[in-house]
Amino acid sequence: MKSTENNSGGSYGLPNEKKKNYSEVINMSESSRQGLLNIRALFFLTLWYFFSTFQMIMTALCGFIQLYFPCGMYKPTLRMSKPPGFFRHMIFVGCTRFTTVILGLVALNFVAVSFTETIKSSAPLFTVLISRFLLGENTGLYVNLSLIPVMSGLALCSANELSFNLKGFIAAMLTNLTECLQNVYSKMLISGEKFKYTPAELQFYTSISSVFVQIPVTFLFVDSSGLSQTNDHSLLLAFIINGIFFHFQSISAYVLMDYISPVTHSVANTAKRAFLIWLSIILFNNPVTILSGLGTAIVILGVLLYNKAQECDKNVRSKTLRL
């Protein structure tokens, strides 16, 4: 009877031999404190930026493959059983993912790309507030001050072509809220103390949830007669490529979340938006003004200041603890 208890392992039916991996988890949490100074975090940040340049069925298919072949992004974990609330968490994150995507498309239907990204420049502020309520994560004075140039620089970056539409503005703001909520909630799941979700689990199960939510919405809002008249096979290929790249963009973002805080993730996302604004200017032949260049430079400076502010706040906290 004693041997049976020893072999039963800890929580959720994991065998005892898995306990030797706990030290590795501790080491990973130590390395995650380095934020973007960690070389692996920089690597996954690069992947995330790359796959974000392109975009739920293909995503779910790729997520299923990642469950068994993680492509070196993380160590696969064998689950003997699912924890309580597993599917509830997955459905919630899946619904926020779907809502973020659909609201983002609605916003783009009414306002320009640059204006949409300008509205999303407030994402770090949303993330700070949501992280405080969900994770109990308090940011210091220097970090809060460093968010000002990040958001103001991005707003300045597209100030030359601001166009206002109430529906587009509301959709973009709601996109901001749901995306920040999704990122903070995912961070809570992927770095939990009792049970750590893997990036592939978050990717696959939330994609399946998004698909089930998307099916009735598709029947309600998509003009099927117009689709049936489309015989362009390149459109199908574009959808497939879009799904593959969206999958890798999502899973690289989940892996990145294991290394950095939600606020750092939001600041990095804001820097990516500055690049998207410049890309939209190039693709649509919009004129580039001095304000756009100055705004981009301020965003980059703000990201650098954010990393420095993290170090300053860390030093302040360590001095306070010593006292």
C-alpha cells in the first residue's frame, strides 16, 4: 500500500519521478525575471514579430501537431489527468481570442490601420490595470512613467492621418480590452504554481473554442452566396498560409509570456504596432511626415526606457526590503 502511494505522485495524478522537474521549473522562473534580457525571450520575441506580419481551423490543426511535436519551443509535458476548471479556462481564453480578432476586423472596416493602432497604443495602461486585479502585480513609479513615451510616441507616429469614426473607435477600444485580458489571463495560466499550462495546450484548446464560437457567427454575418461565386483558388491558399502564420504568431507569443511579464509583453506589442503603422504607410503609399518618424523614434526610446525602469524599480524594491 505504501509503494502505491509513492507511485501515485502529486497533484493531478503526476508520477513521483516527475518531481525532479520541479527544480527546472524554479530555474525557469528565475530566468523569467530577466525579462527581455534573457536571450531565449529575445528569440521568441523575434519569432512573434515575424509571424505577426501574416494571420481558426488551420491554427487549431497546427496546435494539435504542436501538442506532440513542439518544434523545440518548449518541453512537452505528459498529463495523466486534467486539473479542475481546465476546459473552463480554455473556453474563456478562446472566446477572448475570437472576440479580439473579430473586433479588430470590425475596427479596420471603419477606420484606417494607423488610427486603429493609435487607439491600441493604450494597451500597456490596460495591461497594468488588469495585471493588478488578476495577478496582484504592482508596477513601480519608474515603469509607469516609462509607459508615457511608449503610448504618446505611437499616437504621434500616425497623427498625420487621424480619421475618427465612432463605431471603429469603440471596436478598437474593445479589441484593446479583450486582448489585454487574454494576455494577462494566459500569463496566469502559463506560470501557475500548482499547474502550468503549456503553450501548445493554450494554443490548441483555445483555437478549438474559437472555431465553435466562430461557426454560428459565420452563418449569421457572412454572405455565403458571394463566397459560392468565388472560384479563385489563390484565395484558399491565402487562407491556409494565413492560418499557419497566425498559429506560429500565437504560439510564439504564448512561449514568450513564460519569460516576461504581461506589461513587458504589452510594451513589446506596442513597439510592433509602430512597425505596422510604417508598413501600412509603405503599402498604401501614404506620405511619411516628420511627426511619423519622430513618433517611431519615441516608441523605440520608450521601450528602452521601460527596460531601464524595470531595473530601477527592482533596485528600489530590494533597498526597501533591506530596510
